[in-house]
Amino acid sequence: MRITPVTRTALAAAAAAALLPLTALPAAATTGPYKGLPNGTKSAKTLVIGIDGTRYDKLLAADAPNLKALMSGGMTATSNLYANPLAPTLSGPGWSSIATGVWPDKHGVKDNTFAGSHFDAYPDLDTRLETAAPAASTLVVASWNPIADTVFNGRADLRITEGDNDAKAASDASDYLANGNPDTTFLHFDGVDEAGHSYGGASSQYLAAIHSVDTLVGQVVQAVKSRPTYGSEDWLILVTTDHGHTDAGGHGGNSAVERQTFVIADGAGHTPGSTRQDVKIVDIAPTVLEHEGVAIDPAWQLDGRPIDTITPDAFDSLRPSLQARTDETGIPAGVKGWTHTPPSGWSIDNSAMPTGGVTEWRGWAFATDEFWTAAQLNQSRETNVRARNVFAVADSDEWDDKSHGTGQFDSTLISPRYSVAGATRATVSFATNYKIDGPQTGDLYVVFDSGTPQLVKSYRADLNGFEKLTVTVPAGASTAQLRFRYTGTNSAFWTVDQVALTTGS
């Protein structure tokens, strides 16, 4: 857990600097390098602003007109981080996930030492941009030095460390944005996190720190809009955070206020004032790359996706009808986050399920992260980061917490029928987290037309990732149906999301 000195004088200086009139910013240069930063080549421009340790609920409560203007002008999404054993809610894993577009089990960062990092295999977004477009101009300005020194340790043109000085970070970024010509800028502020460590996430000082950094955000956005070429440029501004804070102060655990993050996206294609539940921090890197004209290579194995390519699946349609708790006692009464009613075309076969058990988890259910993980912390449910919005879950461990009839958990999730007419093979894809903690099985079957179920894959070991499985389509078959059967005896769980069956080569 990182604890840094509270930069009160820096925040005061920031407020004063933000009051500079628009005319005080010199005209943007259009040719030649500026203070060591090469001249950019793209009309598409991206500014990513990272505000360390910022709770979304406190952002809403704070006096933060500039951030709220970005929210009003674009899209805002909230989502939840991982927790141990994937990684604790610390800055090293958080910013590494944001910069690389993959979760900690890929980039390897588990703490703020960065030991075990795999940035060679999963480089930062600027390295990917420079590799694809060497003439691009890339700038990193970081109040927390490891972001510029370690996270963005590849091919960014200019990386500036500011030593916990948010005012200087804002001033330098504003200078380069107004007078230079970066194509991408990654700017990091640290003051809110410092206030959280020193005073707690529920303190007035924490709210004041959000207000102070909001002033700095206003200064930087003003610098962007002051550019003489601004009207002919395609600007995308993204704002995010790496983790939250407890009321008392600190982070690294798995509480809801430590795990919740947000993404604000202001630019073309993002509906003003809109909100989403299916966008995550790993989507920032691919979104920047797409905006800068870089095609996302499947070989990169990114966990994130460009925001404009993320579409709701059938499970997400259930969010308006989700229910509050029935038997669960640890979940807050006002949280609506589960149902047994499947979306159109889907069904659940519970004919082999014993009676009783915890109602919410009797057979396959559909749930949200904030509901399901709250059922019981510290049992790896927080590792289900690849699911988005509403997902399907079979949880024999939680079901077993209430008396039930004789027998094990045995439930099958059944998909709609997909057309495979004329195809010779089909691809089954889905996000999944299969976790073992006792006797259990997971089996995926495919049924062509009204034939006998054929085993596609058996799960007998932990797996957290994206599946892409090829099946052979029998001659003359017209439809295919998927069946996910899970059995368990007070063991763990299986989650499934973003299920698709496609045909073609």
C-alpha cells in the first residue's frame, strides 16, 4: 500500500495556476518538436487523465464542475476491480492494467514493486502506438513517478516524472498540449490518493482534494481547447482511476469502495450524459489505439476492447429486472443484482437439483459483480474480471450454505438455437471463470438439431479467460444449441458471459 506525503502546497499552487486566462496560453505549434517532444502527425488526438485513488461516490458528491462537465458531455461507466488472489487493489496493478489493456494475471504486476511484470509481452499503449506508427508523438506526465519510469517504460517519446507535484504535472501537460503537438497524452494526478491515505475516503479533506484536482483538470482541458487547430482535430478525453479508498483511508483490500473504478469518455461517438455498466479500465488502452488508427491484433490477447465495439449480450438485458437478496445476509438489502429468469431464448434445467439451499444460487443464476462478490468475500469471486455487466453463474459453495435435499448441485444452462445451416464448422466463444474448491465438474455440450449432446470441453482445472472452441457441424445440421452443465458439492463456481456461436472459416 502506497502512502505519500500530502502535497497541500502543490494543490494550492494548482488552484492559482488554473485561474490563468485562456489568452495566457501561447498558440499551439504546428511544426517542429517542442521541448523534446516530436511534432505529432495525427488529427486524432487522445488525452487520458488518471486521478489516483478516486472513489466514484465521492466524485459525485464533490465540487467538481470540470469532471462533471466531461461526464455531461460524454459517457460514464463504473465497474469493479479484481482483488487477491489476482492482485490487491494497489496502484501498481491498477495503472498497469490501464496502460496495457490486460489484467494482472497477464501483465504480472501484483504490487508496487512491479516484480514479475510482463511488460515485454504486454507493453503499454504508447509502445504499441509507436510500434504501429513511429511518427506518432506520445507524452506521459506522471505525478507518481513509477507510471512514467516503469509502467510506460517502452517507446513513449517523452516521459516526465513530477515527484507527487500535481500542480507541476498540470502545468507541464498544459504547456505541451497548448504549445506542442502530442498525438496522445497520459497525465496522472496523485493528490486525491494522498488525501485518502492521510485523512480517509470519507473525510472533508478527500472531497477537497477532488475539488483541487478538478481545477487542474479544467486547466488541462482549457489548454486542449485553446489550440488553434482544435476545431480540425478529433479529440478523445478519457478519465479514470486505479482504485478507491476505505472510509478510514487506505486500499489494497476487496471492499466495494476499494474495488470500484470508473471511466469517463468525452469525444465523438460517446452519447452526452450516457452511462454504462459494461466498460472497464482495461478498455482504455485499446480505445486509445483504435482512436489513433491502430488495428487491434488478436495475437496481443488484450482483455480490453475499444469502447465503441462493446455491445450488450443477452444477459445484460436482465439488469432492469434484477432482484434484491432473498436468503443472503451479507449483501446490502438495497442492492439488486440477481435473477433466475433467463433472457429470451435461454433456459435453465434444474431437474437434477435437490430442493432447498440458498435461493439466490439454486441452479444457474444471472448476477452482477457487486451483488455476487458481496455474498462472501475472500473466496476468489473478485477474480471474475472478464465478465461484463450481468453474467451467468453457478455457485455450489454459496448454495450449500443453507440446508437442502440429498444430492449435489446439478444445473444446466441452455442457450438459444443458433443457425449453422450450410456450415462445416462453428466457433463457440465466451468469457469464463471456472474455480475449483472441492468436488465439482463443468462440461460444455453442443446439440445439433434434436440430436444427442456432444461434449465440447470438460473443465476440471481452474480457468479464467476467454474461450474460443471449434466444433464440427454434421452434414445437414441446421441448428446448434449449447449446454453448460455444472455439478458441485460445497465447492466453488463457474461463470459464463458473452456467449456466442458463429460459423465460417
